[in-house]
Amino acid sequence: MLTDAITASFNEKLVLSNGLSISPLKQSGESRSLRESILAINNEKDLSDYLSNQHTKLPPRTGPAKYERNHVRFLCSSSRSGLP
């Protein structure tokens, strides 16, 4: 019975805090609905901007990619096959 009350209290706090964090924003005296705010998001532009900003942080390529065997996987497969 006590755990039900604790769970209900937690759920109420969670719902209230989430409700406060997604309330619509007011712009120049007009309020915008949550739907309008979501439709204004441009995911392609956001991704393009993010990749453009991260591109400058990458180190220059010094040569072809170097491929290495995953030793953990190799050890697991060798132990199953009976190899030492």
C-alpha cells in the first residue's frame, strides 16, 4: 500500500515536471502552440549545421583506414573451439 502511494507521488511529479518543460513559448505577445513549435523544427538543417561544426574538430586523415581484429571476440571464439 505504501509503495503504491510512493509510486503515485513519483508519477505525479514526473508528469508535472514534463508538462512544465514542454509548455508553449510566447513570441512577441502571441503564444505558439506546441504543434506549431514542433512543426517549426528543421531536422535536415539541424543535422547539416551539426556536421558542419563537427567537421572542423576532426583530425586530418593521414592515410587509409587501419583495420584491426577485435581481440575480445577472438578470445571468446577460440575458447569455445577448444583452443588454448
